[in-house]
Amino acid sequence: MTQDEILSHLNDPGKLEKMYRSDKVNFKRIFRALYPELKSNSLADFWNERLNYESDEINWGTGRELLLVIIASLAAGLIAKLPAILSINEEFFYTRNIGFIVFPILTVYFSWKNKLSAGKIAFIAGLTLAGLIFINSFPDIKTSDTLTLSCIHLALFLWSVLGFAFVAGYRNSEEKRLNFLKYNGDLVVMAALILIAGGIMSAITVGLFSLIGFNIEEFYFKNIGILGLAAVPVVGTYLTQTNPQLVGKVSPVIAKLFSPLVLVMLVVYLTAIVYSGKDPYNDREFLMMFNALLIGVMAIIFFSVAETSKTTKSNAEVWVLFLLSAVTIIVNGVALSAILFRISEWGFTPNRAAVLGGNVLILINLLLITVQLFRVLSKKTDLSGVGKAIAFYLPVYFLWTIIVTFIFPLIFGFK
């Protein structure tokens, strides 16, 4: 779909409607870019109002959708309660299966919402089942580094499968991949609000019952509490999808607010490291925290670009993102040199191999993003190029989760 196609059918309402229904995301993006030149056209004015209309009321969806959300929430809660129901060791179950409490449920929701074909559904089911069988058949070795790595990366693997369902299986849609990142950011905001409200309600409920002599804390948090926690991502997803206006204006503000704050924090932190006497080369825990910081900052960059890539940004905002990416490259460089130093001194281990591979992938991604941001500052492209650099690279992370989750244990003998 191109601007010329929309312009050529501007006076053909039927054709415009077909184009819109065939690819709503791209139609909105292209039309919004065209609209400033078409403001005097009554049909264009109508489409502008239609595409940008935001209801002041909460949309609770259809009865069928609400029923699906209720069933999905109960299913997530049931999965979370399986250790109690089937007398399964809680540590064994939750460390290996925490991702299966939510991600497959959300994957089913988006598969239904996007009307995926039977072939795509079978592909999704096959990947999910492979992860379920593999992680639960993993030898129960208490000191296994590859087990820990598999459990962590399996959650990222399931998140990637969810992304496949979200984008409806389209392999070359950068716009849909960015929308997936935006959905994750919106979900975090919505889930936080639900958790705050739920926490207040739980405290009031427990307090009221204690006033009349009933101590329900243990029962409440082992049953109602865990069911509620499992349902939060499902309910949050439903609200963000049916009412995008709820957090649609909050998330960009958060992105704009935290990007410069994180930039200042990083610069101050890197300066403080010099005077602290700490270094990631000989301090394993410090290196782990350093890498956690790196991943967190990367997530903020992704979130900021996904939230604002469709809007016009000031030069100052682009500079903040550019400087944040550049400073993060420095952080990545320190982390990468530290892990290479540790490998040269003490050899390869599953953890060191995983950190090395992850740092190299993140460094490449950061360089691509920084180059695109520099091109934006040089007026050679717009922010869509930055979004494409992020969206294009997401499948690489998916492949890495497959390697660490399924192949590392075989390479390192499940140690």
C-alpha cells in the first residue's frame, strides 16, 4: 500500500474501505502522512476523524470477548495453582514453567483476535509444546547453569512466540513488530495500575475480615491472590487492546520523561564506577548487575522508539535517544571486555558463553540504532528508520533464545 494508491482512490469510498480493512496499521500511517495536504477534501476530513476518534467511555467489548477473557484468566490461574492441585514441588514447577502461566494464554488470545490460519496455529502450538516438553524433561540437577539459562531464555522464547501471534505471522512487517513492543510498554503501565488497585483492595479486604475475627491472610493470598496475579496480564492486555486511549497518552509521556533521566543516571553511574574501586573484571556479581543494567537501558530505548516513532519528535528528543544509545554502547563495551577477560582467565562456561553472545548481539543492535539516530539528526531519514532497525533485529534475539534454551544444555552436557 502506497500514498499514490490512497490518492488515486480518494473519491472511491468502497475501495478506501477495502484498503483500510486489508491493512489497518499501514493505512493509518500513510493516511496520517498525507492528511496535511488533503484538509480541504471532505472525504479526507471524514477519514481523519474516523482514524483519530477516541471515545471518552470505556469499551468493554462484546459479550463473547469478555467470556474469552474470563476463561483465559481462569486458565492462567489454574496453571498457577497446578503445584497445589497435583502436589508438584513448587520450586521445580515455578522455576521451569513460570512463562507458561501467562504467555501461551496471551498467544491464544492474539491468535483468536488475528484469526490466524490453521498452519500458523499449528506452528505456534508446536513451538510451545516443544518448550514445555524440553524444560520439564530437563534433568533435575541443582547446580546446573544450563538449567538456569534455559529457564530464563525459555520465557523470552515464549515471549517471541507471543510476538509471532501478535503480528499475525507476517515476517516483514516492521510496523507490526514495533506495535508489539508498544503493546508490551502499554501492558506494563496497565498491569502496574491494576496491581496497585488490587493491592489496595486486598489490604482492605484482609483488614476488614480481621476486624470481625477472621484471619484470612494465608487463604486469601494462596488462592485469590495467586489467581489475581495470573489474571493481571490477561486483563491488562484486553484493556489495552479494546481501549488504547487508556494508556496511549501516558506511555509516550513516560518514555519522554525517563529517557533523559536514564541518560543522566548512566553518565553519573559510569563516572562513579571510576572512583568506587569496583570493576566488572574481577567481581562476578558486579558484572551480572552491569549486564542487567544494560538490558534495562536497551528496553527503555526500544520502548521510547516504539512509542514515538510514528510522531514528530523535537531535535532535543532525538539527541537524548542518540546520546543514550551512545552511552549504552560504552556500557556494553565495558561489559563485553569484562566477559572476554574472564573467559581468557578462566575459560568458557555456559554462563560466560551466554553473556558473551548476548552482549555481542546487543552491541550490533545498538550500533545499528545509533547509526540510524545519527542519520535522523543529519536530516537524511526520519525516525521510521530507527524503528525499522529495531524491528528488523528482533528475530535475531528469537534465534538466540532457541540456541541458549535448547542447544546450550546439549553442548555443555546439562551442566
